[in-house]
Amino acid sequence: MDIKKEIDNYNASEIEYLEGLEGVRKRPAMYIGSTNVYGLHHLVWEIVDNAVDESLNGFGNKITVIIRNDGSITVQDEGRGIPVDIHKKTKMPAVQLIFTTLHSGGKFNEQAYKSSAGLHGVGSAVTNALSLFCDVTVYKNGNINHIRFENGGKLKTPLEILGKTLKHGTTVTFKPDPKIFSTVEFKWDMIYNHLQESAFLLKKVRFILKDERTNNEAEFYYENGLKEYIETLNQSKLTLGPVIDFNDVVGQISIELAFQYCLNEYNETIYSYVNNVRTRDGGTHESGFKTGITKAVNDFAETNSLLRGKAKLEGSDIREGLTAIISLRMPESILEFEGQTKGKLGTQQALSAVSNLIYTKFTYYLNENKEFAVSLIKKCIDSQNARLAARKAKEEVRNKKKKETIILSDKLTPAQSKDYELNELFIVEGDSAGGSAKKGRNPKYQAILPLRGKPLNTDSITLDKLLKNEEIATIINTIGAGYGQNFDVKNAHYGKIIIMTDADTDGAHIQILLLTFFYHYMRPLITAGKVYVAVPPLYRVYKGTGKDFTYQYAWNDEDLAKAKEKIGRGYLVNRYKGLGEMNPAQLKESTMDPSHRLLLKVGIDDPLSVDKEIAILMGKDTLLRKKWVEENINFNQEDKFMKEVFK
């Protein structure tokens, strides 16, 4: 290669300039994260957030979302209406500027919005860019103003006045472009949960959801906001005392808090928000909450001589079984996030503001509610005792250099490596599949733990019953990081926990049972992205023998059709009904080998949905479960999978 020639050829002609919204269409994931179902719904959140920002700033108390029959979706608000007058610098209507230009809008200063969910001014324009059409109607200044864009944000109908009105607000209807997204089907449940969450955070604002495809309708309106959010999250749990809620304005920061303690719960559940945007990675407001509540409980315990000579309670002792929601609102001028996303709040003022608020108000509450306070301190001391006992037991094991007798050595085939982060634990359904997995694994990094039968449903059981279950106890000891409040993800012996089951209803049930256990007793494994579900192929298409032998795996019917076409005439098909039907080589290359396998990472995208659905599907209330099945499952001839699941 002539390197000098290659260097000389790199000039201005090699630089591609993308005008307007072309860059969004070429690299959509840069703006919406992905082009799968989550990216699709991100378009909806962008428009809904604009409506929410109006209500957040006191303009309008009703937001309506309508899923249309033609695949489009409509978002209506009763706010001030997007400005329609001419923008002086660009000489175009402001509404056109907002929908066709990145980094334009009213959220870069505090004149139009005291606080807002949008920081970057790209939401409306990105939604427009990734849609077949985007139709905007603005009710403002007595006029019905209309503008329409098509084919990725190109102006189709310039701003026009359609008539007179007494209404105010904005209606946006758009239809996602199927050339951009892997799916353009809006999911009722995803939109339902997002609007319900928004309604909890924006008390006294009505959210309405309609689906023309199914005639479903839902309405959310909460007088007490976060308090009702906590009540919904804890509806199936045994609680200690009522929901406690505080609010105040500290400087430029508006703070709302709500929390409640649950009995027989070993995780802390804290969800935090800033300007209605979930801060998934926490930040200064969560740190302030933890500091303040720890100090308040310890000070009360010491003042009232409730620790009985014991050491101060640690924060984890106090937060065991706690469900809390923290919601802050603040202007853009002091709003800081860490990293590239809005996942972690960095505003330092929030630390002291939240800490002082929770300390002052919770201290007063404890003194005014002595019976609850004493019960809470007792619960915290029990947690402290369990933590210290677990630490002592762990030290004894280390000192004796032997494992606890509860570990059944004939079950686990361990990995050879001591580099825990690289190690993988496959929890495998059945001894037959376990045998194939042992032969097909990479012994250096992959460990195999076969299950015998279905695991215990751990949603509503006592800790004693949990630890007496052989399968669960073996999993706990194999992972090696404890359980419940004492679980420490840093001590996990594996960087990946992979659930590997048959691709049938029994396999799906085992997956759900294991995920319920991890959610209740090892939740940090999930939030750290260490829990996966293996996806074995359903088919192998093959033909020929010897050197002419060729084959291809297929994971669904679409893959199967492509595999048949690729293999060509004369093909044969293996239909795998279970992992045990694969020989070790097939299981290895299709499901276990990192260079070929397909894994689904388990995450908690929507806490409200997860808590609610686990309580319904895994809880003891059979009538609630029956109602959910009747409302959500279609048993017609076309719905083959669900027909099999519930037959």
C-alpha cells in the first residue's frame, strides 16, 4: 500500500456534511439509545415530557395519549401552546424551528421554564426526524395553528391558521418510520406504566391513555402523589407503620420525599427523580437522604437509650426493608449530571438540602410517634444483629478454610479461574442438560450448576423456609456473596450468572422463579448487569455428510426460513424441544460459546411494573392473578404461546 498516497487523498472531499435532521436518521441510536422497542417508545417520552414540563411549571392539568389504529400516536396537553410567532434570527415560525432544528427550545434559560425534564433541546426534532409524518396543532392566542412534516422531518404543510378556538395547548401526532425501527408497534403496558409513574410525580395532573386498537382506556390522577406511589409499590407487602412524606423548598430546590418500611424485606428500594426524570444511578440527592435518615434514627436511638450498649446502627441496618421515593425540582442553572446521561445527579446543593430536610422532619416525626419509633429501632437492631452474625460466620469459614456443609459438592462443577469477574455460572435446568453443559463448557471460566426440579417461589416466604430449600441454599453458597441485606455484589464469585433452561413453558417458569429470587435477595446482581438468560436455538437446519455436511441454527421461525434458504434444497431440520436433546458440541457452539451465543441481560427498567407484576404473578392473591390474566392474555387461536402457557 502507498501510505503517502492514502494520506494525500484524505482531504475536504472525504468529509460528509449532513444537513438538518439527516444526522439523526443516519445515527438514531446517538439520540434515542437504540432502534428497538425502547428507542421506539423514547420518541413518545420526548413528546410526553414536553407536555409534562408544561404541567410541571403550572400550565395545564391534563395530558392525553392516544394510540391510533394506523400505527401513529397522539399526545395532547393543555399548556400554553408552542410559540408560533416568527423567530427573529431564523425568520421561521418558532414551532417549525423546534421541530426541525437540534438544540432549539425554551429550556436553555429560566424565563420559559423554571424546571424541565429536557436539557438538550433535541426531543421534538428527533421524534420528527425518525417519523413518516409528524402533525402539530397548536391552540394559542385564539387560533388553531397547524403545521405538518413528512419523510423524516421535511416540511409538508407550512404553518397555517385553520380557525378560531378558546382552547390552549399542543397536540402532536406522529408515526415512526419502519425503515428506522426494528418494530413500530407501540406497547400498551410500557406507555401505561410511564404515564402512571408521571402521574405519581405530578400530583393533581390527570393522565389519560386510550388505545384505538383494542378500545382500552386508563386514567391516572393522584391527589397525594408520592405517597400513593409508595402505597402502590408496597400493596402486597407487610408494612411497618404508614407512608411518611415530607416536602419543602430549600433555596432553588423543591424537595418531595415519601417512604415506608416493610417487614420480611431484605432489600432497600430507593427511586429518585430530578424534574421528573429518573436518576437511575442516584447521586447527591440519594446520598443526602441516606445521610439524613441514618443520623435521625441513630440520634433518636441514643437519646432514648434504645441501643442497649450496642454500636451505632449502620446505614444498611436502617435502610433494610425501606421503600423510598425522592423527587427534586430545580432550575437548569444549578442542575448538574455526572457522565453523558442523566442517570446521576451531581448538584452539590442537593446533598445538604435533602440531608437537612429528612433529618429535621424525621427526627420530629419519631418524637411524635414513639410507638412506631421504638418498633423501627427494634427492626434496625435485628438487622444489625443479622449483619454481625453473617460477618462472624464468614470469618469463621475463612479461618477454618472449609466450606459450609450446606454446599452440595456433587452439584457444582466449578470454574478453574480465580478471576471472578471473568467467571460465568450457568444455572441449568435438569441433570441431562447439566451433563451436556459440563462436557461443552470452557472449564477455565465456566461453572455448571444443574437444578433438580423447579426452584422455590421466594416471593412470600419466611427466611427460615428459604434457607432450608436445598436448591436456593446451594445457589446462595455457590455465588458466595451472601443474601438479602448482607449481599455484597463485590464478593460474587462470578461476573455473569446465566440461567439456561429449555425453550418451553416449564423453562420459562424456572426462569421466572430464579429471577424472583434474585430480585428479592440478590437485587444488586441485577442492577449491576450480572444476570443473564441464555437463548438456545429452536432449530438446526442441515444437509449432507462428511466434508459436505453443512448446518445453521435458528432461534425463531423467521431465522428458520432464512436458514432453509441458505442451506438449500434437500435440507433436514432438528427441532430442539429441550437442552438435553443437544449433544455437548451443539450446546457449546449455539448457547455457551461467547463468540456465538445469544444472551439476554436482565435489568430493571421500570420498577413500578416489576414490583407490581411480581406481586401479581408470584404472590398469593389468586383472584388478582386471575384478573390480570383475563385482562392481558388473548386466548384466541393465533396466540399460540400464551395458549400453551395457560392451558
